[in-house]
Amino acid sequence: MSISSLVLASGHESSVSSGDVIFEANCANCHNGGIGGFFSGAPKAGDQSDWKALLPKGIDGLTKSTISGIGSMAARGGCSDCSDEDIRAAVEYIVEKSQ
């Protein structure tokens, strides 16, 4: 899997991709209500009722749960190539969509 890097204004590259890119590449199958979500019961991104009980964990708590894995979700959401910062960016993206 290739995760595109962002180029900062200073011209330096960052290993952190934007949350939407990481989400689409690694999370969408389960968190967009796809077949993976049907079987896993993953909360659908953008569905406030699905996330109501989860949002109080905050970005830090949700990121920690994603990194360690929870329920049917594998550790790191199954993305072994994702850095902690990548995972946090994806979590921030999902939370923003789901508030």
C-alpha cells in the first residue's frame, strides 16, 4: 500500500497523510457501511447515532483504541504501514464527519 505524503510549506515532506486518504485506503470498507461493516458492526462514519457513545472517548482515546484494536477491529485498524500519526489523522477525520 502506498500512502501519499504531504509536502509542507517549508518544502519538507511529512510521513503523515491526510486523514481522508488514510480513511479511504484503510477504514472505509468497514466504516462506510460496506460489507466489512455489516459483518463487524463497525460504526458508520458520519452517522451521529453510531458515534454518540464513542465520541466522549475523545481523539486520544479513540486513537488508542484504534492502535490497540477493539472488538472485531484488528490492531492499527489493520494498517500495519500506518504510523500513530496516520491513525490519529484518520480518527480525526472520522470524528469530524460524525459529530
